[in-house]
Amino acid sequence: MDRRITKALFPVAGLGTRFLPATKSIPKEIMTLVDRPLVQYAIDEAREAGIEKFIFVTSRGKGALEDYFDHAPELEQELLGKGRDALLGELRRTNMDSGAIAYVRQHRPLGLGHAVWCARHLIAPDETFAVILPDDVIAADKPCLLQMLEVHRETGGSMVAAMEVPPEKTPAYGVLDVREETGRTISVKGMIEKPETGKNPSNFAVIGRYILSPRILDHLNAARPVAGVEMQLTNAIATEIQRGGDVFGYRFRGQRFDCGSKAGFLQATVAFGLSRPDLREEFSDFLARMVGKPGVA
């Protein structure tokens, strides 16, 4: 069976209130991690995994996000004339071909499940698709989504990225109820969204990478949005399990940074800055000096 997946959905409608006042005028997804916006890391990961169609679920005030993926012919021509080929190549990586990208509005903030539901008309009834949350930046030798897709070709069904977290942290995540572990693949018998402390079925937390059967959209459609009530994607996946669908977790290789929080964004900045050969020496020297200063933890 051909399980090639070529379409990915990016929920980017959030207001980014944890980063105010910066996000008053700049979408959070455009905030720069070293020299690339957060959303570019997600796009690069998707492309390396073979994704060809990109669906963004946006909201009012996200015009800068849409402009980012447009061509900039004047800037390209200037770089070309100055012989700055390397920088020109980097710029062109941000371009999206006509027809490769689509935008859907999420008019009300009703949760991740609702964001996915908003794009239902752009997913074929028999089409398995990916979901990437740009807030979760994952540093890995092999991109996280590619790792998952390689395993998914064997398992089928739906799959979520999973990471072990301390038990006291599980109330902040969707958590897997594990049936069986085989290497890095976890057969799942249930999922709980943000369980109360001490009631977590495991310490495997769901991270922002998903491969979803089109049946998940059926479950979201059956739930339908209710005013003021969030539609949880976790609940739709749990329904799929209850109805006999196969759902797996995959313990990816790599380090995840929660760039939806200020601390996580700063940690990612340090890690990605130190990973860059052109920045490593100067930046590491600076960090060493800062850590050595009195009063700096």
C-alpha cells in the first residue's frame, strides 16, 4: 500500500500573548530564532520529509506571515547583482511556489482540534496528512517528521511524536496510555489531555508532530464546535482508538524546545547559536564570560 504523505497542516492562529508586546505587531511564528523565523524551521522539516502541500490555519493579523513566503524579486535581484549567491540561496528557500501553499482562517480560538477541523475541506476523504506545531522546534540529525514517516510506512494508522517528561509535568500535555512498546514505537490504547497530577497513565507526552488518518477529521466533524468550548485534537485521536483505529506514539531522536514559552525560546536560541560554525566560537566565549560574572547564574 502506498502511504506517501505529501500534505501538512500548520496551526498558526494563536495570538502569542506570552510574547507581548513583541507580538502586538509581529506574528509569533515570524519571531527569529538565530536568523530564521520559527515557522521556517517547521517548513524546512516538512520539506525534508517530502511534504509538497502546505496548509496554514491563520487568524486576523497574520498578514506578515503570508508575506514571508512570497517572492521578493527586487531583493533577489540586488543580491544577484552583488554576487551574494549564498545569501540569495537562503532567501530563495523561503519562497513558496504558486499552488503549494493555502491559508484557512480560524475565526475563534477554540483549540488545536478546531484548527485542524477548519482545514477539513482541503484534505481528501482518503488522505492521511501531517500536522506540525511551529512552537515545538526539534533539533535532530534526521528531522522528526521524517523519522515518523519512515516508521508510519510500516505501521499505518495515526501517529504522534512522544517524549518522556517528569510525572509532575504531565498535566501540561496530552499523555499516552500505553498498550505496548516496541523499540521506539508505542502502541497506544488511550490518550488523556492534561491529566490531573497523579492520574497520568504514563509519562509519555505528545509533542507537536502528528500523522493523522482522515478518520480523525470525521471525529472532529462529529464533535462540531460549540461556543466557548475548545475542540481537543487529543479527544478525536482517543475516539479513533475507541473505534478500533490504530494509533501509535513514536519516541523521536532529538531535542525538543518549547518555543511557545520565553524560557524555551531562549534555550533554543543558545542551542542553535552554538550549533552554528559561523557563530559558535564568538558566542560560546560570550556565554562563558557572562556565566563567570558575579551575580549571573
